[in-house]
Amino acid sequence: MNHIDLSTSGWPDYELLDSGDNKKLERFGTFFLIRPETQAIWKPSQPELWKTAKAEFRFDGGKGSWSSEGKGGSETWEITWNTDARFTLRLTAFKHTGVFPEQAPNWEWIAEKVDTLVKRSGEKEKPKVLNLFGYTGIASIVAAKHGAMVTHLDASKTSNTWAKENATLSQVPPDAIRYITDDALKFVQREIRRGSAYDGIILDPPAFGRGPDGEVWKIEEDIVPLLDAVKKIFAQKPGSFFLLNGYAAGYAPQSLLQSVESSFPEVAANKKLAGEFGELRIHEKDSERVVPSGIYVRFVR
């Protein structure tokens, strides 16, 4: 398994403009936003540019909210990634906007792996992809646009509704993605009993979360049981792909890799496996600086 840190420098509708003082200044389409960033412990390099921000997410008394200060902040707007995905952004109550830009290299990888599976199967059958903790569905859209039949699961009805809206904006065929509101482990356990198998599995779990019936998710307790279960529905065919992302503060890429290896011993045993692990980073525009934004493990059978 190769240790490779993946970076994105953005795309026409997204840029990291500057960072520092525990914040980052980003451009989403035509809107400049300021969001908290605990990794950015350095000084901003372009202080004057920050004055152009339309909105800022601030914490006050342990609670966070967006402040536009009359600068014309917008509640919703649309941006595009490549030719695959068009999606709506919103200023949510948790500082997020509906997209994690550091995932762009993984979206490219998903597209490439689905393309390979489609070529191998010809017109016999479409590859099946499972996207757990699917959020607003950009990875699901990319997989579907490249020919996969996608099962998109999230515990939040709101996220699934948002994902459906994004799929419509992206002109995904209505039957290419099915949406499930459920607890990830419970769903996978049912799929095991059904004898289901998936050619691609994507997991993007939070550090902490709750299922639709109040189930508690803690990555430090629940990631290995989920990986053990997912292994049982991961197709054995050549070209099948696996991707795990992580955002829990304090965990190193090696920790995520070793979690995967504990559930997939063949990953540790096969030193020539086509796979990578490392950090997910965002490059500042016109700068050598990067903001570490997550960790990942991915491999192909």
C-alpha cells in the first residue's frame, strides 16, 4: 500500500484563497466564505482579501452560526464539478456547505474505477456501488454518471433529500441511484443475510453521529465492526474498489490503514496491492501552503 497524500488545487467553481488564524477563506462559485479551520495555525497571507467574504461561520458560547453582516450572503446557490456533478450549496448550521472539496481526487478515482468495471463487464450488467454515509451524494452522482447502479445510504432524511436534488441537477437517470435512510451497520447486516455483493464500496463516516432511530455512531468504537461487515458484501471480482475517508481529529493516516488491514488481512498481506492511503489536502491558490482536511484509504482488487 503506497503512502500518497492527495491534494486538490480546486476547480473553476471552488478555490481555497487564503488560510490562517484558525480559519480559511474559500470561494464557492461567486461567493467568498470564511469558515473555522483548526489546522490553520499560521498567519493569513492576504488579510485584505478576507474583507470580501459574503458570510462567516462563527462560534459564540459554544454555538455556531453564520454571520453575513449585510454583505449579501445567499442561503442556497449552485456550483459544478467537472462535467459530472452539479449541486446545491447551503449555509448549514454545522459550518458545512454540502460539499467537501478535498474529496475531488477521490471523485476522479471513483470515476476511473467505475469506467474500468463497465469496460470489463461490457453490457452484461452495470457495476453495483454502495455509498455509506453518502451525505449530499456527490460520490454517488459521479459513480452513477459513469455507469454504476448506486445504493446511497445516509441516516439523515434531509441529506438524502438534498442528494436527490443534486442528482436531478446533475441529470442522473432516475433509476441509477436508490436512496436508503438507515443505520449503516444495520443495513449492511441485512445485505449480508440477503447475499448481496457490491463491486464498489465507499464509506465516509463522521467521528460522531446518530442513526434514524437514535443509534449512536462513534468512529473509535464502530468503525471496525462496520468494516468486518462490509467485507462480507464486497465483491471478489477483479477491479472491485474500496474507499474509506476519515475526518476524526487526532487520527493519523496509518491508523485508518491499520483499521482496514485488521478487517481485510489480504490488504496487509499483499504488498503489491493497487492501493493508497494518506492525507487529503487542499492547496491554497497561488501558494505552496496546504490545509490538511482528512485521511483516506483506498484499494482495488
